[in-house]
Amino acid sequence: MNRRQFLGALPWALPAAAAKSAQDRVALGPARIEVSRLAMGTGTNGVGGSSNQTRKLGLRGLAGLLRAGYDQGVTFWDSADQYGTHPHVREALKGVPREKVALLSKTHASTEREMRADLDRFRKELHSDYIDILLLHCMTDADWPERRKGAMAVLSEAREKGVVRTHGVSCHTIEALKTAARTPWVQVQLARINPAQVAMDADPQTVAGVLKEMKAAGKGVIGMKILGAGRLRNRAGECLRYVLSLDCVDAFTIGSENREELGDLLRRIPPASRHG
């Protein structure tokens, strides 16, 4: 046996792990919703029914960006009522098979009545009979399950009927996040995570610890604010390396604002995953 054969036979001489990509298929949460690892965010600085994406790109521009992502294997689209992006998603869906895209939206509904109205309106706005992932948006109180029990009951019923495939919450305080970790109703969590603690609920180590609890409980975890709503774009490589190194994050959403930014993300993710 020569030296090369000897080294190749050693137990640690294993092939390098395959790089992760934006297009990887991920099974999210107990419902096993198939999504791409990268979600196309549409709500950068989204408030009052608009966002950077809607303001800069308009209806056809944002729809075209979503379809460009789809054409490159990014089939997870992240929207919300607060962003005003349902019409843009609807326009983008005209060019792709509905079942090939995982749609996420978010609601501020608290009561049963509000949630039923939002479900009907959202599906009309999206022109879709169902929504893959629907989240209660921006939880901040530790007792949010008591405050939102009406909306939660309607979403549970909608999941049983197939109107919503899975449900959960997005959180904007560490107290709300900890509550979500121990709440069985939460099947999918949208959580703010980056290495610089920009627009986050606590320091990265604390947040990651809670997300590990969620994963151990079988919940699906989607990271957001990976680039700090754009404030960390000059540290994109570092931020991508960090989130890709976390076993407690299944997928993550980033809001590109043009095709160049989208292409840059797609190129950066594989090498970043090798250097986590």
C-alpha cells in the first residue's frame, strides 16, 4: 500500500460534506412542508401595506423578481398582509404552477372573527385555495397564546380542513420566543437571527439556544433578519456563514431588492456553507 492509498483508507479521510445551496429542499416542521432553503422575502422595512420591494419594484417588478427566483430553484415566497405583497405574489403565480411554490403569509388577527375574515381575504388576494404557512405576525407579549387564542383556534380548524397546511408565529421579543418554544400549537417559527445582534430579540447565543429547543420539539424554524434588514449587507458573507452553520435553522428568508442582489445571494450561499 502506497502513502496515498494508506491515507485514503484512514477513517477520517472522508469526502468533504456537500455544500448547501439556496435551492436545497427542506421539509419544514411536523407537516413536512417542502420549501427551498432560501425564501424570497418581500417585506424589507415592510409596514403600513408597503415595503422596499413594493416601493422600488412595483407590481410587475416584484412579480418578475419572484419568478426569476423560481426559475433558479427558489420556490419559497415570504409575504405578509403588513407588507401589502399579496397582489405581487398573485401576479407572480400566474407564471408558475401553484403546487410548485410554498407560500408563507402573516396575520395580525387576534379573534376568531378577525382570523376568519383574514383567511377569506388572503386567499382571494393570493388567488389560491390554500396557504402553505400562515403565521401570527410579530408576537411581543409572553402571554400571546392567551391573547391570540381565538385566531389560533381558527387556524387549527383551517389546518384540519387543508385551507392552511401549517401554522405558527413570528416573534419580536425573547419572552415571546420562549413562549413559542413551549407551545405545542406552534409548528413553524420565524425568528430573527444574525451574528451581529442587529434587529434581534437577544444576543445570538441566547436566541440560538431557544431555537435548539424548538428543533428538539419537532418545530420548523425559519430565520429572518439574516442581514439585519439590509444593515448588514456589507457583512453578507459572515452572516450567511453564521446562519448556515446553525443546525437549529431549517431555512431562512432574505429580501432581495433586485435581480443582482438575488444572484449575489445564490452565488454566496454554497461557499459560505463550507466555512461555517
